[in-house]
Amino acid sequence: MQRSLILALGALFLLLPMRAARAHEIVAHSHDVLIGLDVIDRASGVPLAQYPRRGDLWVEGAPGQRYAIRLQNRSSERMLVVLSVDGINAVSGETAAADQAGYVLDPWQTAEITGWRKSLSEVAAFEFAQLPDSYAARTGRPVNIGVIGVAAFREKRRLPPPDVAMRAPAQDKAEASMERERRAAPAAPSPSLGTAHGARESSWVNRTHFERASSRPDQVRSLRYDRRENLIALGVLPTPRPWSHQPDPFPGGFVPDP
């Protein structure tokens, strides 16, 4: 029954090998932070700093910089994570939707996704690139360049789940306020950075079965990215101050050789 359902949906659920700053989130259960989301600079192994701006979180990238997406299951149960890069499903290559293929993380598992999934053993590396060189632009889908997103699902339990509490009015007000801030924000400069379909590299996963507890994600999170000059123009990063050093006519010392 489960195998037929997965095949009928065209979904592929991948079980990741075990390896042991919050992003913008919209959660069905606001007291839960289910999935941690970070972007890792692969040259240094260090997470990129996340900068808040009007309800979004941003990271700074540069063309040619390879990166990985670190996912952390912060719950005590298996979670399905559908991963989107530039509006494209990172497993299947489809225009992303929450009901598509994704990765399954065991309880408390942390995994780094290093590229576009090409097979059960290989990916094409994630790499920041000029807009025309991004995978989304090269496949005719440049509309959603500059954003990384995850949709997380709990696994269906054998026992009926408890009744879901009604949404708190305060949560609705907070989300409405965030939406008003976004509409009032100044127009952003055109994004200049996307994610390329980089060099092939090994990355092993296995297939598994996973039945979602609900068709609605339990958590949706996103991180936006762009190059430094655009982040300054958006007000995400401060405008650099002009150099204010005043020359000293008598700094001391003797005349050195040139």
C-alpha cells in the first residue's frame, strides 16, 4: 500500500547517512522548532552569518563559492524535509512544491546537503554563481532565484494523533504584521546571485518509506541570499563608512629608502 502510494505521487524519499541561528519560519505548532537550517561555506566549514531584515533572514554569498545546506532534525521523531533551492526541488529538479520528494532525517540527526541530487550516490555541487549561470536560469526558471527553503513533515503515527489546537489570535496578528512590513519594504534590486549546477561529487543515500501525518507542512523555513552590494542596497548590511583618516604632517622618523 505504501509503495504504491509513493509511486503514484512520483515521490522519492531518501534516507540520509547518520551524522551527528534560526531562519525565518512559519510553523503549525509555534512552540516547536523542528528543523535547523544553515548555509555552510565548504571552503572553511563555517556557517554563513544570517542577517535579519523585515521578517527574512539573509546570507551573503559570492560567485564561485561552494556551499552546503545543513539540516538538523531537532525533534525526537523522523522528519521528512523537502528542500528547495531557487524555487527548484533539490532532489527531483521539479519546480518546487511541498508535496514532492525529500530527505528523511532520523531523530536529532544533522546532515549536510552538498548539491543537486543526481542519483543515490552522486550530486552536482551547490555553488553560488552569476544569475545567467544559475541552474534555475539555465532551465528557464529564474523567477525564484536567491532563496533556500525547507518544508518539514512529521511522520504519520499508528495511533490517531491528538486534536490540533486552534491557531492563537496572537500568531495570526504576528504573521499579519510581518506581511504588512514586507509590503512596505522598498523595492529590492534585481537578484544577481543564483546557485549553479556544479561539479559532480559522491553523496550516498538510500530509499525509505515515509507517510506524512498531514498534507500541510508542520514547518516551512527559508533563507535568502545575495551578493554583498545588493545586501547593502537592501539595508541588510550597513553602508560602509568613508575612510575618515586625517594625514599627519609630522609622523616622525627618518627618510627610508623607497
